[in-house]
Amino acid sequence: MMKTLSATFERFGGVMLLPVALALIAFLLIGRPSTWVTLTVAGLAMGMMIFLMASGLSLIFGLMDVLNFGHSAFVSFGAFIAASVLAFLGAWVSGGSAVLNIAALMAAIAAATAFGALAGWAFERVIVKPVYKDHLRQILITMGALIVADEIILTLWGGAPIPVPRPAVLTGSIVVGDVSIEIYRIFAFLLGLCVYVAMHFALNRTRIGLLVRAGVENREMVEALGFRIDRLFIAVFMAGSALAAMGGAMWAGYQSLITTAIGAEMMILVFIVVIIGGLGSIEGSLLGAILVGLMANYVAFLFPKMSLASNMILMMAILLWRPFGLKPAVKG
């Protein structure tokens, strides 16, 4: 009987239906359609921004077996670099030209992403390479690097909160009847969706993606065929760091005011997403991030006192059901 129910569940979408189920339960509890739509869109947008940060860590952790506790440094640097670029292009950001508004935002995101990739290369070469296959040393050395990175950010930008200007074209909301949806949240959702499609295609439909996944399964055989797995893994680390910085840039615009604690604050949610989604799984990271985003917004509205614990409860419930996560690429 249980096997039949399980097979039926998988045939109709399996774990991918969990966000739908969560949204339906929230709809029944909230009761007001307009409020439910607003919270759902906010949750999806939040989830997509967390996905950008979590997918990078999931790649590094799940595919490379590297416990990178310094991942939040890339989130912080991405946020502050994006804020600095937007402040420098203030005339473009606040002007009436939609083209210049978008150009300023794209420049900020591109600067943060490029820095994340270059810093990821240096981080992998100097910090991570000497401690491959040694998890204890990985934790210690990446935590030490995180402390150094936080001090660099504190030195360059100071300890006071920094306002992040939002492009004029992305300010305000779209109002349909009683439903109000922030334009920036729509943009964040669409950007996250585009990144997911690109990553899914790269990992599953390109030669490089196939080589990376083959190298994880059997590194010696792939190297025997003449491929340099170490170079592929450097590229994976750079991509993961770049995604973290991109997510930090988007989150900075979402918050409108950032502090040096932004990376540490987001890493709690990022680790939850990686764990419940499954190591090395882009689909799992997306699913976990959407669940976390929706849960955070629904619970904050329905049960404000439980908002801080809601995602911890979600993680415990999922791990009791599926110890390796919802859609793991690697099962131990």
C-alpha cells in the first residue's frame, strides 16, 4: 500500500509539488486572496535570491566535497560592491530613463559577479587547494578566511549601515485590484529563473557539465582520458562564488540597507536550503529555496512569533522524511 502511494506521489510530480501544497495550506489559513498573492510573490522572489547564493554552495559542497564556511564572504562582497556601483551611477539610477536604470543595475550585478568569480579563483588556489579531502582543516581555514574577509569589508566600507539605491524603473508596485506586487520582486524572480535554466542546461546538456559530474563519480578515469579535472573544479568554484556574489547584489537591492552582517545572516538560510534540497543538486537548491522563501513569508504573517524558528522546523521535518534531502545529486 505504501509503495503504491509513493509511486503515485512520484508520478504526479513528487517533491516538486511541495511548494504547491504549502501555498494551498497557506491560502486556507490566510483566507484573503489578495494578501495570499502578495505573500506568495514575495516568497518566490525571496526564494530565488536565496537560490542564487545556495546553488553556488551546493555545487562546491556537493560536487567538490568542500566545506566552504567562507561562502558568506562572497555574499557580503557582492552586496557592498553592488551598492558602491549603484551609488557611483546615482544619476543613472534615479533618472527618468528606464534604459539607464537597467544599465546601472546590470553594471552593479556584473561588477559583483565578476569580483566573485575572480575572488573565488584566488580563494580556491590559496585557501582551499591545500586542504582538499580534509574536512576539519577545510572548516578551520575557511572560517579563518571569512574573519579576514569581514575585517576587509569593515575597513573598506565601515561599520555603519549603507543605503542601497534602487533603480527608479524597479521602484513601486503593480496594483491589480486589491493585489500589490513590488516590481523589484518580479525582477528578482525572473533573474533567478533565468540563472536556474542556464545552470540546468550547462550541467546536463553540455560537455563541460557532463565532465564535471563524471569527475565527481570517478576522477581517476576521467583524468586517464586526458581531461584536467582540477581545472574543471576551479571553474565550478569560481561559478559558485560568482553566484553567491550575484545573490548578495540582488539581496542588497531587496533590503535597501545593508550592514557587514549581511553575509552571516544569509548563510543560515543558505545552509538550510542546501541541506533540505540535497547536496550538489541544482533542482534541489531551487526547490529548497522556494520552500524557505514561502515558509518565511507565510509564517511571518500568520504566526509572527514563530518566524525565526519556521525554517528550522521545516528542515527537521524534511530530514526526518528524506535524510539526504529532497533531490540529492550525491547520496553519501
